[in-house]
Amino acid sequence: MADNPYRNFIAVKSGNENEAWVKTLVASYQNEAVKAEFDKVYKGTGISAY
């Protein structure tokens, strides 16, 4: 949805993108269990972009 002003993203300081804690953070958010809960709570009003 290119015209949607509401977007969630994970941002980290440049140079930290390959740190282990960043990979853990991203994996804990971008997975099927979280996506399923998101879909359940928001009833299709949001779209996962990952």
C-alpha cells in the first residue's frame, strides 16, 4: 500500500545491521506466529511487508 502513511519498521544505527542482537530482534518480529496474531487482531486491515 504505497499511499498508506502508517508503516512499522525496524531501524538500527548504521553499522549495527549485522549485529547478533539485530538478527534476534528481526527474527522475533518477522515470523509466521507474529503475522498470524497480527492478522487475528487487525482482521486484515494491515499487510505484512516481509
